[in-house]
Amino acid sequence: MPAIRILAAAFGAALQLAAAQSASAAETPLETAVAKGAHLFATATFGGNGRTCESCHEGGGKAPGQVGDRKLPSLLNAAAIYPRFSRGAGQVITLEGQVQSCIKGGLAGTPPELGSSDLVAITAYLGSIAKGQQVEIGGAPK
Ligand code: HEC
């Protein structure tokens, strides 16, 4: 019966559409946070000296960076190697703590609070560029 087959095909397509919609609804907030983090990385000065993350960490953090003559490793695996001991801070710090410290130091800005949507977004962005990197707390930057 072709009518039944057509009906079954339409029902199948509707089910697939519903599944696709619920999958994208589940992903959207995370994708939104990652996109916001990428935007902040490139543009936010946090009320400081006009620098952004991109001023020192080039290519969205995926390329090696530079401060003056000092070369910096990329941030490609940063999200995979924290927490780590910071000699500067004299203690073990999280990725969020490192980002706050760059905002205080490098940007001379006011760091967003832990749990704030800005800090979550930057952390989500750093996590997104580290996809597939080996997780190794205390490991070396790439
Ligand atoms: C003025 C230059 C400068 C700016 C601007 C800057 N950073 Fe950094 N960043 C550094 C330096 C230098 C280091 C190396 C660690 C240190 O000395 O604190 C570093 C280290 C890091 C690390 C750790 C890398 C690793 O693998 O250990 C992360 C993550 C990071 N920065 C994120 C950011 C983010 C996000 C921003 C923007 C909010 C930013 N930085 C802005 C200079 C900067």
C-alpha cells in the first residue's frame, strides 16, 4: 500500500527532525558560551590597558604567542593541563585562576568572578580549542 508507505516515511522524517531539534537544543547553550568566549578572547579589555587576550596569545590562542621578545606556547592544550603549580602565584591554580591572572596582569583589567558568564565563556572557549588533547594535569604547554 503506497499510501501507508508514504505515511510511514513522513512519520520517520518527522521523528528524525524532532531528534535533530532536541540535539541542537541541548548543544546550543554550550555552543553559545564557546562563541561568546571566542569573542571575548579577541575583543574584551576588561576595563584595562586596551590589550585583549589576542594581543599576546595569537590566532585565537591556537598559534604561539608573544609578549615583547618573549615567545609563548599556544593555548591549544591549556584546558588539558590545569590545575598546575604556578611559580608566580606560589600555589596550585586552576585554568580559571590563570585566566583571571592574565586579566589582572596582562590586560591590567578587572577579572570576572569565578562562575560569572564571562569567565565560564572564556573557559568554554579554551576547552573547545583543546578538543582531543591529552589530559595531563601539571603537563607542559604546547
Ligand atoms: C600581556 C600579555 C598577555 C595577555 C594580554 C594575556 N596573557 Fe595569558 N599569558 C601570558 C603569559 C606571559 C603567560 C605565561 C604564564 C605566565 O607567565 O603567567 C600566559 C599564560 C596563559 C595561559 C596558560 C597557558 C599554559 O598553557 O600554561 C592561559 C590559559 C592564558 N594565558 C589565557 C589568557 C587569556 C584567556 C587572556 C585574555 C583574557 C590572556 N591570557 C591574556 C601573557 C598574556
